Amino acid sequence: MVVRDPFCGMPVDPEKSKFKVEVWGKVYYFCNERCMHGFLEAPRIAYFSMEIGIKSEIPTYSGGLGVLAGDTIRSSADLKIPLVAVTLVSRKGYLKQRITEKGEQIGSPDEWNPSKFMSLLPSDVRVRIKGRDIGIRAWLYEHQSLTGGVVPVVFLDTDIEKNAPEDRAITDYLYGGDDKYRLKQEIVLGIGGIKILEALNLNIKKYHMNEGHSSLLTLELLRNNGMNPDKVRNQCAFTTHTPVEAAFDKFSYDTVQELLESEYPLEILKEFGGRDRLNMTLLALNLSQHVNGVTTAHMNYSQKLFPGYHISAITNGVYSYLWTCQYFRKLYDKYIPGWANEPELLVRVDPIPDDELWDAHLLAKNDLFNFCKERTDIELDIDILTIGFARRATEYKRATLLFSDLMRLKKINKRGKIQLIFAGKAHPKDLGGKMLIKKIYDYMTQLKDEITIVYLENYNIDIATKLTSGVDVWLNTPLPPFEASGTSGMKAAHNGVMNFSVLDGWWIEGCIEGVTGWSIGPPPDEIIGDKERRTRELDDLYSKLEYIIIPTFYKMRDEWMDLMTNSIGKIAYYFNSHRMMRRYVTEAYL
Ligand SMILES: *Cc1c(COP(=O)(O)O)cnc(C)c1O
């Protein structure tokens, strides 16, 4: 058996290799001494994220933020960026979703067994919450790339015997519970995470906070650096994901003092985290040298919210290999060899013959339809224009915008038939989000003789790969400026699926009207009232569907093939996480 040297990626025979070390309870083999030392002593980036989406079986993510963290890890492993990721084990996941015939979401715990996928690390550490010492142990998951790169992912877990029952539950539910529960989780993630990395003796050069949930790590770093904020700033990078003030993670100082007591001086907290309440975004912002938003538009919104701070933009991307379906991978391998490691090459999509592209698309569409039939017993028609909409069910995403004028929708469907596939979970406390699901089910009934509509339960990474490759058009209708980035449309583009979206987040950068897809509503710099916005959006939504998208799909297949090609060559080549991570390395990490 041959394994790979985790430092240089070269194959080594474990039987013959003289260079092996046991770290974190695992044996690694190297081709020479230099690689072994390089691996052991390499300065690493510690990437902190409350949620990480590695695969569907590890349900420790709720949506785009976690999937982005997963794609960050996947690309880092391929590119051999020396990263170690830290997150919570979330033993009961986010939620498992079932939907009744009437459209009511029933959520239940999504329990999983960490020992099936990972090994327990020898170290454990303690954090103080409410005057009690709480033990934290850690699980190690190793993400291995085919290039030989490895990214360790550390999952923090408080479910150990010596902890009180209440404390054992801290790492149960992702985004579950009240404010106090959340703050406890953030103490475990930020402060516990730093302590675990210390216990593992890693040489950490930069701490990257993926959203503000892990900002408390800066307090522990302050303490370790003689309360010198400049020293801490030198070690920290922060990516904000929230575009509006109301959505920032904030805690009252009463709650903070109740849980943290006087672990860290209150004056320090207020100086860096805000006078009235502890604002996690502000804390990270004040103690990070590098701060970035996730698209250019999001950088601009953030800059307005925080005048005086320097905020740059690193536009998100998706991990090309995972988000390209098997049929398109085969095509790219044949015509664009090397694409998976260098997705920029997708710009050279033109040599792929139209008929091969279309066949690959139909195979992906067929797979999706078989999956829908299996799950819902609803039969979809492969020849019909199919529109997909899947993401977290929450109000600003406006999943029901397409149904605003049912008469118009019915009329359009007579000119050229459409089918719709939806998916998405609502947070258990998000009544508006649950209502959206209920409304889609109502429309399903109202339209059942005319438009086939499928709602897939329990949206996850597996379903997302099928959906973003198997529909013809990917619809996104967020209310600006709430979509900081959005990434599912980038996944669609990797599979030649056309984007039809509101101009917010990444689509402002991705959309070339009529070339890479179509926009809905006014451009982002136009100042416009709510009512007028809605009118313009509905007008685009229905008119472009009726007069551009449907006729092109049904009557101008050559033009449609050009559009599919553009989606790959003008979107996927750029909106991928390899490009994103190369930028993090040169702009945030080095
Ligand atoms: C990509 C992805 C998302 C993010 O979708 P957006 O439309 O960008 O919000 C959410 N959930 C899952 C499972 C995904 O794969």
C-alpha cells in the first residue's frame, strides 16, 4: 500500500519509509526528513467557524456559511495551504426536516455519531463559564485531498462525564437555544478553541474568524499577549458575512458578566466590543488586521456600517470538483484537463461540442428527476423547462416571489411549460420561514393541474449537488441588501445551469445580462422605494421568463447552448474557492 507524504504530496511506502511520526494519535509517513519537519513545524492558519459543512452525514451546518467553510477546507487541502479548522461538534445537528402534507415543517434532532468519522484527540482543556470549569474534548477529522494535502478539522465537544448535564449539552444544537446558550457555545468555540490549539502544540501564525461567532478568541489572545492589541491584530483576520446591523451577533453585558464573570476585564470588552452591548462583529473588527466582506457589494455595505475601518472584499467561491456533477466532470476531464486543480481553465470551455454538453445536462437532469420520484413519487418531464429554488427558508430569500401573480404565471405556463423544484429548511424559531414553506405547499395544491411543483425535504449537501446540476434555471430572489454573497448560483454555473436572480451579493459581479444569465429588478446603485422595487422585480421575473427564457429554451437551442457555455466559461472559471483561497493566502494570511 502506498500513502502520501502529507507535506509534499509524494507517494511513500509505509513499509520502507524511515520517516514517520505519530501526531494527534495518527501515524504519518514522509519521503525525507525535511518534509517531516516541515509538516510538524509548519506555521498554520487556524480557521474558526461555528458551522462547517463537510458532508451530509456530518450535519454540523445550516446553510451557505457552513458549506463555504467546507469548500475552504477542500480547496486548502488541494492547494496544500497549511490550515487547521476549528468548530463545534453539534451532536444534534441543525435539524432534521419533515414536512406534512399541509406544508407544516416538523423538525427533530439530527443526531450523529462523531466516532464513526473521527478520532478523539488526546488533549482536553477547560473553560470557565459561570464560575464552573467546563471540560472540552476534541475530535479530529482529517480531510484528505487527492493531491496529498491534508486539513485537520477539530470538533469541540463538551459532552463528557465530568461536566454537569447542562454543560454537556452546550455542543448539542447548532444555533439552538437562547442567548445564554449561544454565548456559552461561543465561549467554547473561541476560548476553548485557542486552548485546544495550544494543547496540541501547533505553531499558529494567523487566526481566521469566519463570521463573528468565534470573536471571543481575541480575548484569549489578548491575555496571552500581555493585553497588547497590536500583537493580537497582527495574528487575526476576520471575514464578515452579515450585511445589516440588526443581524449582528450581540450580547447584553449582564449576560456576558453572568457567564464570563471577571475572566476578562469589562473595560477591555467595552473598549473593543462596544459600549452598550458586546457586538461580536465589532470585537473581531477591532482586533483584526485584515477584515473582508464576501463580495464587492457586501464590502460597500459593511464600509457604510463601520466608517473608519478598512474593509476589503474577497468574493466567495465554491469548490469546483464537489459542485460539478459526474457527467460534467467527465466532459471537463476530456476537453479541459487540469480543470479541477486550476478552475481558471474553465474559461477554455468552447471546444466542448454542444451535443455532448446537452447530453451531460440531460443525464444530470434525469438523475435529479429519478431522485424526486423516489422521494416524493412525483413524476417530472425531462423535456420541460425546470426551475430550481433551494436555500434556507427565511423571509429575506422570498421563496414565494414567483407566485405573486398566479394568473400571470398560469398564462406564461401556457406559452411554454415550466416545472418547479424547491427545497430548504426553516430555523425552528423562524415562523416567517416556516410560513414560506407552508405557502409553497398551498401553491402546489392551487396549481396542481397546471404546473408540477416538487418540494424536497431535508435540504443538505447531497441534495444541493443534485439540484444545482439537474435543473435548467436556478432562481434566486433575495431582498437586497440581505444576501451578502450567496453561493448556490455558482454551483449551478459549474453545471451549465442558467442563473436568473435579483442583483444582490455575488450576482452583481457575475451577471452579464443575456450572456451569463438574467437579472431581476433594478441595479444595486439605483435608489428606489419598496413598492417600486417590487413592481420592477415582478415585471422582470415574469417578462424575462415569458419573452426571453422560455422561447430561448424551447425554440433557440443553439442560443441556449451558448448561454450554458458562458455560464461555465464566464462564471465558474472565476467563482470558485481555489481562486478565493489563493486570495486569502496573499491578502489575509501572509
Ligand atoms: C450552497 C448551499 C447553500 C447556500 O445557498 P444560497 O442560495 O447561496 O443561500 C445552502 N445550503 C446548502 C445545503 C448548500 O449546499
